[in-house]
Amino acid sequence: MAGGWARDGAVQDQIDASVEDAVALARSRLNAGASVAESLTHCEECDNPIPEKRREAIPGIRLCIKCQAEAEKQQLSSGSINRRGSKDSQLR
């Protein structure tokens, strides 16, 4: 049961959307079955060397820390809908 101006099921829709976002982010970070041998020795974006410790810590890594941070920043800024700050959730 939703309250205020929200339709029935709106809260569950927000929960489902949050879970879907988290799963999509986790899947984008994982390389299923990747091993250290499959990690690149150099970043595929800037061609800088990727430290061995990073390759061991994150099997299948393809980006250096700087390029990975930039990719994550772009991914977060591309989300145009802020479901968690919706008007319905602020009215309570």
C-alpha cells in the first residue's frame, strides 16, 4: 500500500529498481571465470602498466586505477533518475 500521491506498488518499484542497479553494477565489475593470466599487463585505455598486485587482487582487470576511476565516475554520472530522492519518498 502506497501513501500520499504514490500509486500502489510504487515503493516496491523503487526497491526493485535499486536492486537492479546494484546487480548491474556488480555484473559490470565482474569478469566471470577470469584469472590473473587473463589480466592485461597494460591498461587498454592509456597503455600504462598495471601493477602486478592489482592484477592479482582483481583477476581479469583491464584498466589502471586512474582509468577505472574515470570509467566509474562516468557510469555514475550517466544515471539521470534519482529514485532514492523521489518526491514521493520525501513526503513522508
